Amino acid sequence: MTTPAAPDSFDSSALFLRAIDWSQPWLAPFRVLGRQLSAATDWRQALNAVVQARCIHNYQGLPLNFVAQAELPAAVAYEAFIGSSGKVPTRDNLHDFLNALIWLSFPAIKARLNALQAAELARAGTLSGSSKPRGATRDAATIFDENAALLLVRDNAAGQALTTALRNHQWTDAFVEQRAAFGVDAEVWLFGHALLEKLVRPYKAITAHTLVISAPEFYFSLGEDAKRGWIDQQIAADLAQHGSLVRRLTPLPVLGVPGWCAGQDDGFYADSAVFRPKRVK
């Protein structure tokens, strides 16, 4: 890991990183690594040092490498370029830094998503990603990549009850009456880098597209790193098996997660502009 820089040697091109409040509860799984990267004299170099230490590769087995945006050829789609080269074009902004942080945290899921997107590009007969419609499968993969949360629920009656309440938009039931389930029978892990970017300046209406994962008993006794590894392998395998996320995601107003926002009383959850009732088809 790159040694954290002294304040007077901080890379001035990375001042955007100072906007991140690593103490926020939704950043807990990324806090240690995020703070180290944010303090590095060269954050992109620090990213690649972690990649090398962890031997992270893309879905074709090519070593991952975060590079300047200028290395992306004008006529080549971003996803196709990552798949064919292992290089991830990374701009000097929060969006791309957080994307890189997710690559380091969930490399198997990111690689599988890239494989899905590259396959859809190939199926469409284009490497540019712009000459033909994206299609439902690629759209769903992109939405997941950008805006997903992962809801881990214990594989028991309490976990099933919470899942049912959330899927039916029974927000008071899920967040008030079943509040004690969070941290015991359920955990929320954020994945989408655009979602994380929005939460740098949080507002109540931020809503994630959420994938629900039933977790076995042993999962909840694991340490944080072991949990992250289990999630990474489990969801990557799920994506490899099912090949699509179409109609599998459910909305979750993330600041409704217990403990993630002040003032979470009954009135907070009664705000139907945020905690919307389920549409009747």
C-alpha cells in the first residue's frame, strides 16, 4: 500500500476526495481502504498497488490496471476496452474513484458484470456501444453497476419476513416494526459507485436498486473481510449462472436503513414522496 502523504504533499488534483466523509455508516465496509487511498500522494498509483497486492484480474484473466481516461480509444466502448485490455479508464473525479474502490472491494462481481456487458456488446455486433440499442440485459447490468445495494438476509423466517415487507414497499413494517432485524438478520452493503457518489452529499430520496441475497447462518458470524469475500464470490457465481439481472432488483430508499439517518421516526417513513407505495399493475 502506498504510504499516506503528509498534508503538504497531497495531490492537488485529488481535492475531490476530501468531500468524502468516511465516518458515514454506509461507508463502513470501505472505510479503512478508502481512507488509505484518499491520503496517498498519487491515488491512482495507490489503486494499482492494491490491485497488484491482491492479484486482481478481469474476466479474461488479464491483470487489472487503472489508467488515465486518455488511454480509452475514441471508437471503443468502455466495457469492451476493460474486457480486452484489463485497463480501467479512470478520470480524476469522485465517480471514477468510487468505481475503482468497488473494483478493489468486489473484484469478482465487477469482472462478471464486465463479462456480461462485453457479451451483450458482442451480441449486438458493436464495440462502440452506441450504434445499437443497449437492450434489457445490458441496461440491467449497468443499473446494477451504478446504483445497486446488496441486502443480505438470514435464511430464516425473520429474514423472509423482512424481504417480503421490502418487496411489497411496506416501509413502516420493514424499517420500524422489524428495525431490530438490521444487523442481526439483515445487512445492507452498497455496491453501485454512482449510488456512493450521490451519498457523498446525502438527501432523503436516494434510492438503490437492490439485490436480495439469502445468507446462511455461518455468514453472520464471519468478520468483515470474510463477509465481503463471501458476497463477492456468491453474487459473481449467481451472475454467471443466471446471466441477467432483469426484474430481479427491488427499490430501497437507503437513508431509511435503520441508523443511517437522524430522525427516523414514524413521520420520517410516512413521506410517500420517498417511501412510495407499491404500484398496482
